[in-house]
Amino acid sequence: MARTDGWLMRRLRHLDPILLLLVLALLGISLAVVTSASGQSPARITGHLVNMGIALTLMVAVANVPPHLLSKIGPPLYATGVVLLVGVALFGEIRNGSRRWLDFGVMAFQPSELLKLALPLMLAWYFQRNEAVLRAKHFLVAGALLLVPFALILRQPDLGTALMIGASGFYLLFFAGLPWKVILGGGALAAASLPVVWHFLHDYQQRRVLTLLDPTADPLGDGYHIIQSTIAIGSGGLFGKGWMAGTQNQLDFIPERTTDFVFAVFGEEFGYVGAILLVALYLAVIARGLVIAGRAPTQFGRLMAATLSLNLFTYVFVNMGMVSGILPVVGVPLPLMSYGGTSLVTLLLGMGILMSVATHRQLNKT
């Protein structure tokens, strides 16, 4: 027994206590909200608990892997992800008009989720490997490594995930030292190309942008999601209607209320004050990640910790903006809150990487 206890304690000492408490707090809130949003569905609640258990176990496992070993996973994981994306383009299963899934018989897998970690791992490994001789050509190679999965995911089409992965790659390039003149020039070029990009968007993507400008133009069609979610959030008032007492939720007006629109359920039941506290929790997680990045002794650790932290900010901002009606609906779940096994596993693997960087600092220095 003593031997088992000693082994367990060695595993647990690589969990950053501050980050762990914040993650567990968010998961606890998620369980409460999913319980309400699902109408206390036993299958949904059990599934969510199972997903949490699997994701937390993987987080602990990754936290115990030293960063120098994690960096070596980047290239093969990235190559695997790109091959799977090509497989999606050739043999993928079509759902709701998009080819995003590979069906392996016993399970269906969305390879784009893998790239959310594989891309930053690959780029962080690449920049650490070339840290001493970093030149403009290295940023061009990194840009190409980013462009390949971005283009393959955009082709599915999955604009939301493509933009999130593009943002992840941009953050890592920025922290690696991408010159400001390149950033500003690229931003100006992107803004100038928007009229051209508009014509390449699919019809449903154009409708989502137009719906954002005027949801009432199609209140029972494309505008339904935004109208119902904003009604739910607004009706929550200052302190909310109480847990499992939200009328928009309980009467099934909120669409996708356990997944992409779970924040609408939260806002209706816990109000403005609850929303502020939830945002504060997210900001605390992001701040802790940036502190870990600032203390990391290696280029790989700094790049991964900073990128994962800003990735979380991006996902939270996009989801809350989408549900609140200030951004188009792009199908991005609320991190650590929405129901869904694949996204939860990806997020907690990222938290595990942050904990590895935080707790293996002395080992890296030596």
C-alpha cells in the first residue's frame, strides 16, 4: 500500500495546484449547467462524467511527461494529423453538408481536433530547434506548416475550427518573434482582401454573417439561434432565475443548449453576476497559464504555455460573442463547459501540457 501511495504522490506532484483548482471549478459548474440544460437526462449526465474522468486522467498523464519529451511528440503527431485530414478529404463521412469525420467502425473521429494540439507542438518544437539561428526563412517554413492544416480544414468546410487553428498558429509565431511589420502588413492585407474572401464563402457562411447584422430577417431560420440565446441571457437579469429554473431552457427554446449554446443556459439561470464570475474564472486560468509561460526556462515551454493560454481566451471570446449576438455563429464550444468528449479531452490535454511546463522547470534547467 505504501508503495502505491508513493507512486500516486509522485504523479500528483506534477499537477499545478492553482490551475487544477480552477479547472475543477469550471468542470463543476459545467456539470451543473449540463444537468439543467439536458433536462436532468441520465444519459447526458453520465456521459459528461465519463468524458470528464477520461479527460482528467489524460491530463494527469501528460502533466507527468517532461516538456523535452513532449516536444518530440510534435512532428509525428502533426504528420499524423495532416494524413488524417487528407483521409477526411478523400474518405470522410458527410454530416450536415460537411465532410469532417473519419468513421473507424467502433468510433467516429474528427481529426481537426487533433491539430489543435499537434500544430502548436510542431511549431514550438521547430522554433526551439532553430532558436540559435532563427531567420526569416524559418518563419516562412512555419507559415507553410500552419497553412497546410488550415487549408485542409477550411475545405471540409469548417470555417470556425480553421480560424481557431489559424489563431493558434499566429499566437505561436508572434511569441516566437514574428516582426511587427509583418504582422501589421498581414493585417492590412487581410482587411483589404475581405471583399474578395466574401465571394469564396459558402452560402450558409454568408447567411451567418448577414444574420448577425439582422437576426430578425429570418427569425425562424438562420436568426433563430441568436434570437433565442440573447433572449435567454437578457431574461436572466442581474442574478438569474436560478438553477434549473430558466424558462427559455426548460421550454426548449435554446438550441444546442448542452453544447455550443450552453452559455445561454448559464446566463439565464445565473444572470449577469454569474457571467462575470465565470469570465473571472476563465481569466484566472489564462493568467495562470501566462505566469507559467513567463517562468518557463525553455523556448518550447514558453511558446506552448503562452499559445495554449491565448487559445483558451480565443475560444471563450468567440463562443460568448457568438451566443451574445456580437459575432457570427461558427460552432465553437465553450471551453470546459460544453458537453462533448473530443473537445474536453483536447482542452485538458492542453492543461496537462501547461502543468508539465510548470512542474518540470527545475528538471529542464539542469
